[in-house]
Amino acid sequence: SSELTQDPAVSVALGQTVRITCQGDSLRSNDVSWFQQKPGQAPVLVIYAINDRPSGIPDRFSGASSGSTASLTITGAQAEDEADYYCSSRDNSGNHLNYVFGTGTKVTVL
Amino acid sequence: QITLKESGPTLVRPTQTLTLTCTFSGFSLSSSGVGVGWIRQPPGKALEWLAVIYWDDEKRYSPSLRSRLTITKDNSKNQVVLILTNMDPVDTATYYCVHRFAGAFDMWGQGTMVSVSS
């Protein structure tokens, strides 16, 4: 099955913009999601279908995808955005449909 | 309001079989397009998708764990059961039950930690 690769860690100054990337062949589908996970908590969906936000997710979170790279952008990062972020997509590459997660990116808000 | 809660043993011995139950509310697993999946996370590591079962009883499994996994549902009890055979210490993880709809794992349970040790 495919793998999704993310940078291990990024930092951003309070109020600034940060872009988190995710690379993998399975990202060519439109089934790309992003999850936020804070320490000791379950992940929370912040983006699905590349750039749709569930209700309750601030509009400072946005997503994009091109070819084998997807990205999550936080515009005007807040202290509460400090967390681990995981991308995910559907993988049709093998004989069976399955789902894959990225390696995760730790976002630090300075 | 959708809620999911995982239950099962916190400790299993190597080679034993793990049985986890997800009890959910706020939706029906007989509604078109709805699925319930399992995702796990070893301590300090990334998320790993395990399996998903859909409203029409379609089942999907992780290719790397397919031979060890079974997922079933009981619509009358609003439960989904995951079975993982031949447990190994590398299977130590927090196991999450997750609602899937419209192409997204959109609601997660709180997770249950399972340790594998003799």
C-alpha cells in the first residue's frame, strides 16, 4: 500500500501562517483529510475532501492538493493550534481499497 | 449528537486474541453511506487504519493485517466488534472507533489503550 510522508515538525510565530505538507501517490484521489491531535486526546477532523471544513472548525484552517502533494494551511495561527497534524487519504493502488495516514507533523506555536 | 465508545481488555498476553467493542449512538449503521472503522496509535507513533464496515456490510481491511482482522456489526445493539488474532507486543496501542460518512472519518471515540505483555 501507499505511504504518506510529512515533515516531522514545524514552528510558527503566533498570528503567522504555517503550511503543512503531505506527499504520496494516493493523494491523487480527492479523498484527502487532515486531523488535529492534542496530547492525550483523540484526533479531530479539521479538513476533509481536500478543502472542506466540518462545522465548528475555524476558517483559518484550509486545505489544498496538487498531484501527489496535499497541504494544510493555518492562517493566523493561535496558541490552541499547537498539536500534531495527520493527513489521510484513500488508497486504490493495491487489489483492495484501503486508507492510509501520514507520518504526522508536530506544530509548535511560538 | 454522534458518540462512540470503545470497550475491551486493557491487557492481553502474546498470541491471545483481542476483541474490542464499539458502542455508538446518534446514528444508524443501517443508513446509506455510513461506516464505522477502527484506527490505532502506538505510544508516541502515528495513526494506523485497521478496518471499516459499512451500512451494507461491505468490509475493508488493512492489507498488512488482513489475515488477523475481523470486523462485524450488530445494528440492533448499535455495536461494531473488531477481532485481532495472535497479538504481539507491537500491537500495543490506543485503539479508536471512528464514524465514517461522506468520505471522512469525522467522529472519533475517546480510544482505549491495549497493552500486550506476558
